[in-house]
Amino acid sequence: MKQVLIIDASPLFREFLKEKLIAEKVNVEVAQGRRDAFIKLISTLPDLVILDVSNSFTDLMEFLEKKQNDPNAKSIPIIISGPVIEHDKISVLVQFNVIKYFTKPIKFDIFFESIGQVLKAQFSIDITPCVLELHLNSNIIFIEIAEGLNREKLSLLKYKLTEMIDANHLENPKIILMLTNLSLSFVDGANLELLFDNIVSDRRILKKNIKILSLDSFVTELIDGHPAYSGIEVASGLPKVLNSLIENSVISNVPDLISDKILTADSDTDKGSVEMRFYSDSTSINNEESVHGTVIRIAIVDDDAVIRKLLENAFASIGASCDLYDSGTEFLNSLGKFKYNLVILDIFMSGISGFEILKRMQHNPKSPPVIVYSQSTQRQIVIQALSLGAKTYMVKPQKPAAIIKKALEVLNAKI
């Protein structure tokens, strides 16, 4: 049986890899810390080492040099995942039998293809097109799935949820699963069961706190006919779901309700996260990519010239390119001409309102994510914006740093 040693991987990355490798009949050993790693390396002499790098390349080089000086371990191939590094560092790694260096977020189809080449095994990878996004507001975790159900991403979701709950110390996590852009049938039953099983696998997620948004009758039939999912509610509209999860009794006024329960994403929600990417995923973007050549393009739609300029200056600080629109009509006319990574949208504008824009974008699953940025603090306005597909709602005014943080959170929400 082939053997792989995984070194210094985050819990999410480690557990996902272990599950996938063991399913392919590969024996897996795990090590944390370079000293423990070297002891396990020379005692097991695995067929492959998978090593995760966070920040320190000094420790990495010391480990590689020790491995190079051991005649039994010298020839063992290594695959490394880590942050963006200079090309000259990659060339240095080659001499230590590092065969691949994957920059995060990892494109997992290529990643497992590389593992398979080393182990002389063919790994089965589901390449079904799938957009899976998560974001956290207070204790509510929003999960949105579009295009299709990809088993690899559904498997990763289990670990991502546990990581998010642990990192944010959620005592009573609530889940809103949005499947409104999926058309499903009995052939999707096994994948839906995998999805639901992975969500309820964490015992801190109570079934009564799981709400599913779906327009498909098959989802309701599957939930109703499955005793293991008793307590999970399926609804067709976001307002009903939000009203059932938001506890009005503990909020004294509407602005507090909005900021505390719907709008504010907790800090460090992505700490230690691993994102699922495929080579075919062409819409992914993160802050590192904006610095290293891929420019984030943002549409700012607001009839206030001052707001447009302030937002443009704020996003310029992270290298983003902004197109400014003073009307909804002008923006909608541009959608077919330009590809945007994000839209910042005001609600109340002369002519076409932000609500009308959201309605038109809602019918296109490839529409860019939208952050609503409005002065209104009315609860129903917020819920209506979210129900029409807005990723989040920010009340004017906000500091530039807060807007940038929220934008990057939305851009990095995909698995």
C-alpha cells in the first residue's frame, strides 16, 4: 500500500486530504512541527510528502536540508502548498526533490493529479461545475450553492463549517443553505444526502437551526422523507427564514438588529481556511492575486458623486479597478460589455432602483456578487435586498477599511 506523510497542514486541509487519500487506498501519516516531521519521515520512508507552508521558509529550508543529507530520505518526492513566492525560491526548492509548489488557493484537480502521478494511481475527481460560497454574519452561516453539486466541494464543506464554528467560538450556529439557483431531480439524491450529511455532521449544528432555501419540490420531498433530517425546514423565501432565525426580543432597535444580526461579519472568519478551486474555475479572486497581476474590477453604482469617488479611492489602495455609474440604467447597459468581480450598489437612486438591478441580476447565475451600500436602516429594506441576492448590506457611512474588508470577504467566499 502506498504511503503519504502530511506535514504541518491546517486541520481543515489535513482532514480533507486524509479522507480523500484513504478513500483511494493510500495509507496516511500526519506530523505537526518540523522535528516530529523528520522523525516520522525517516521511520516511515513514505512514497510522498505533502508539506504545507504558512510563513516561515527558514524552518522549511532546514527541514529540506536535513532530508537531503539523509541517504534514505533524499529521493522521496515532496509537494508543497503555500503562499505566493518568488520564482528564484521555487528554483531552489527543485534541488531538494520538490516536484510541485501549489500557491493557495489550491486548484485541487491539478493537485490530486500530481499526487496520482507520484503514486502511480488515478484519483477520481468530480469536476462538476459548482460555485459554493460561505459567509458568516453574527452566528448565522450562509451557504450558497449554484450551477451544480460537486462531491469534492461538498466533502470540503464539512471541514470548512467546523473550522468556521471553532474559529469564531459559535455556541449556537445557525445555517441558511441557499439552493435557489439549482434545478434538481432524483439523480441528484445521493449528492444532496452528502450535502446534508456533511452539514449535520457537526453536533453543534442542530437540525432545527438549519433552513434551506429552494424552489425545487424534490428538495422538500427528500427532507420530508428522510428521518435523519427531521427538523430541517425548507422554505421558498429568505424573509421567512431570516425572521425565524433572528431573535427580535434581544434587540432594542432596528439599527442594532441590522448591524448585530445580519450585516456584521465577524473578524477572522477565514482564519486558516483552505479554498477549493479547480483549474476550470475562472472567476476566483483574492487579495494576493490583485497584487500579483490579476486586477479586481469593481462596479460602483451610486447617484452620489462623493460616495463614488470615496469608494474609488478606497479600492485603489488594494490595486482594484473601478467603473463608476451614476444611474442603474447606465450600469445595466454595461453588464454585457464588462466582466466585474464585485458590484457596490446603492438602493435608492433616481430612475432604476437598486432593487430592480438586483432582480435583473438574480436571473443570471454568473452575475457578480453584490454589496448593497445604502443609508436605509429599515429592517424590511435589508431583508428585501438579501432576498434578492445581495451578499451583504452595509449602512452608510463606513470607514474605507471596513468597506475593503467586507469586499475582500465577499470575493474570497467561494470554495
